[in-house]
Amino acid sequence: MRHLMSPLDFSVEELDQLLDLASDIEKHPKKYAHACDGKKLATCFYEPSTRTRLSFEAAMLNLGGSVLGFASADSSSASKGESISDTIRVISCYADICAMRHPKEGAALVASQKSRIPVINAGDGGHQHPTQTLTDLMTIRSLKGRLGNITIGLCGDLKFGRTVHSLINALIRYENVKFILISPEELKIPDYIREDVLQANHVEFEEVERLEDAMSQLDVLYMTRVQRERFFNEEDYIRLKDFYILTKEKMELAKDDMIVLHPLPRVNEISVEVDDDPRAAYFTQVQNGVYVRMALILTLLGIEVE
């Protein structure tokens, strides 16, 4: 039995197989419509989510399975003090696979150690968000035709952004990937990512504060929102929330084939006028998330479709 806690749980070869499966699902959805008949997915979400939870549920329903679960800690026995270990033991009696989101780093890992069913980390605090990373990889590969030989700009909240941390960990395994890290001083990439991941693996990167200084170099721009829920005080959030706003004017500085990604939700860091630009790929990214999660469910359940 396998779980998914981090993108690194899959080798590069396994990642390529998963993305190939996701692409086949996109092309031939009817072929997979009954692959999970009789199977149940539990979505255990201890903090709010729209895309990730509904994407998992859509994925399982598209496969012919069913879903059960809760959308907040308040609507679960966690509000009564039940531990994650006990919750997953109970869920294991009801479902065949579980997707878990939790505000505490390592919560999904604790669950996986006590679970009798595969557990998927659907986001744990500021740590990892592996299924978003799989979605990002599929989108980059489908639109750019490759995952190596790219320059990617990561912009915004690089300190608390778990999507950024997961994506860096995944992309360093491909050849000739350069990162441009765009953030204010207060939201720079954590030292452990800079030192233990980028520098330790001799990956090329530079850190800049102005988005305009990076635009012309980029093949991919990955925007993130400044997350109110990760700040300890409202003053810091208000001061930094509008630090980066991607506008039509800034898009004019970019390559004609650059793509813009965003894990969503956005607040105002991408102006709505950018939505009409053919390089804006964040809603394509959302759709790809369903295909990737369908592929992941099939893979972890060991279900093969001819």
C-alpha cells in the first residue's frame, strides 16, 4: 500500500507514468468512467478548500466511485478532541482511499502511519501540497512540451506558500531548470529550501524583489497570493497583500509563449484583465487538477484500465 505525502514519493519515471495516465484520461474520459465502481473516497478537510476538495470529489465521481467526508474541523469529531490517528482508523472502516488537508505540518504523515487505506496529503500547513504540484507539472508539460530546460519565476508568498515549496522540490529533478524567486524581504523562500534543496542540489536560482525585472526571462510565471491565514498579525498581512499585482502592462514585458500559473484562489494579485490573455493558464490548470487526481486515485488503488 502506498501513500502520497510529497511529490518526492514518486520517482521521475513514476511521475511521467502518472502524467501520461492523466493525459490519457483527458483524451478518453469515457474509458475510465467505471474504473472505480464500488470504491469510496473520504475527503477529510480540517481547513477550508474549494478547488482541492471539489477536485478530488469530481475525480472520484468521474471514475464511477462515491465520496464521503467533512469540509471543516468544526463538522468532525476533531471538535470533540479526537486525534488524527483515531479519525483515520475510523475512516479506514468506511472508505477505500482518503484525501486529507490539515493546517498542521505532518498531519497527513501521522494519519498514513495508522491508516489501513492509502492517504493522500491534500495540503498540510505551509509544508507540502503534492497534488497541486502534480497539477502544475501536468500543465507545464502539456503547454510547454517539457519539464526541463525552463526558467520559472515564483512570485509572491514564497515563505508560507506550500505550493511553491512542493513545486521546487519536484522540478529540481529535471535538467536545466532555473528559478527566479520574486518576493519582498519578509516573504522570501525559507532557508531550508534555499540551502537544503536549491544550493545542496546545485540548482541555478536568483532572488529579486521587482516582478518587472524578471518578466522577460521567464518561460513560466507562477503567481501566488499573500495568505492571510498564515500571518500572525493583520498589520503585516495588509502591508504585504498588494505587493505584487500582475497587470496587462507587465504582461507586455513577457515572452509571447510564456504561461501564467496560479494555484488559486486569487485575491487581486492577477488583474482580471489578464484572464483574456492566451498565456493565462490558471483555469486550464484547474481542469488538469481533476485529471491528475483521477490518475492518482487509480494508481494508489492499483486499478489498471486497458
